[in-house]
Amino acid sequence: MNQASDQMPAQKPWPGFVVVEGPIGVGKTTLARRLADSFGSNLLLEGADENPFLEKFYENPRTAALPTQLHFLMQRSRQLKQLKQDDMFNPVRVADFLIQKDRLFAELTLDADELDLYEQVYESLTFDVQRPDLVVYLQAPVEVLLERIQQRGIKHEKWIEAAYLERLCEAYISFFYQYSDAPLLIVNATDIDFAHNEDDYNLLLEQVTESRSGRHYFNPAALQGEMI
């Protein structure tokens, strides 16, 4: 199969605001960067490296969970409000975070009193944030996520345990099972390489440009198997 260009065909329309989501290590930031390049669009990244509490959280979740969550929440809400202001100048945007997923992490890591405080701040900061036009949800098993996390070698991620990832993946599945705020493309990212394999990437790019409403499921590995 010949390698295809990264650039999206000009004749195809695309969603205005695309969000890539999924658990730690699944490849959401890599895919978001590639989509932004293909669309020639603005890119919003969640900036985990800018959170001064994150390494402390992975070392000792109990003591650092609340400031970690509040920092992410305030950071992401500021980004989305700026996006709304810039909307008329940049009609296409790609992000590697969905603001609603903040609550998913909060429910996993905060005790009841902390969660109550978090919810009050969440409601005040997110009541008017822009909804995406398409959400791409990447899935992969815990063992695959752990392998990718180890390969990329980010310092604070060395503390991540399989049990935590298991709970996180289950929370994501539950969240997106009920999600209906935007069209949803669910992608099996277990055996594909969006970063280096042009066939894998372009198969997904086609799905992104064609998903306009409802819920869709995409397994690139199975599709490539049919083409062999």
C-alpha cells in the first residue's frame, strides 16, 4: 500500500472542534498533533508538564489529589474560554482533552469532602465552555498502556500502577457509554501506530472526516486484515 499524504483532501468538510480522548498512554496527544497538522488548525494540549502537583500525585495520590485536579480544571477551563474567543478567527481546532473528563479523574481520586468542593469549582468554571463537534475516543488494554508509558519514559509516570490504569479504563468506558453531548468515534488503538504508520493514520483520518453524528466504532487493525 502506498504512503498517502498527511494533508486532508480539500474537497472534504470536517468538524470544527475535534477532541481526542482516552486513558494515559493511549496516544491521544500524538493523534491530536497529527490531526491539527492535517487540518492546519489550532492545537490545544492539556499541559500535564505544567502541573506542579502531578508528580507528587503519582508518588502519593492521597495527599496531592485535590490540588492536582483543581490545577488541571482551572488550566483547561482557561484554554477553552480562550478558544471560544478565538473561534471566529480559527474555525477548526483540535484538543487532546475533554473538560468533562476532569470529573472522571476527580471521582477516582478525591474523598467525599474534596469532591464536593471540586464540584462547586467545576460548575462555576465550565457552565459556558464550548462543546466539541466530534470526540475521538481511543481505547487499549491496560498492558498495552503500561508498555507505551514505559517506552516514553516520562519521569512522573514511573509511579503509575496497573491497578490505577485498570480503574481509569473502566471509568472511561462507563463515561463514554453514557456520553451524548457530541458525535463520538470509538477507536481500537491496540495494534496501530498513528505516529509512524501512514496507512494507520490515514484510515483514521478518513473516519474523522466522515463522522458527522451519532456513535461510530472503528477497528483499523481488523480493516487492514481484510485488505491483505
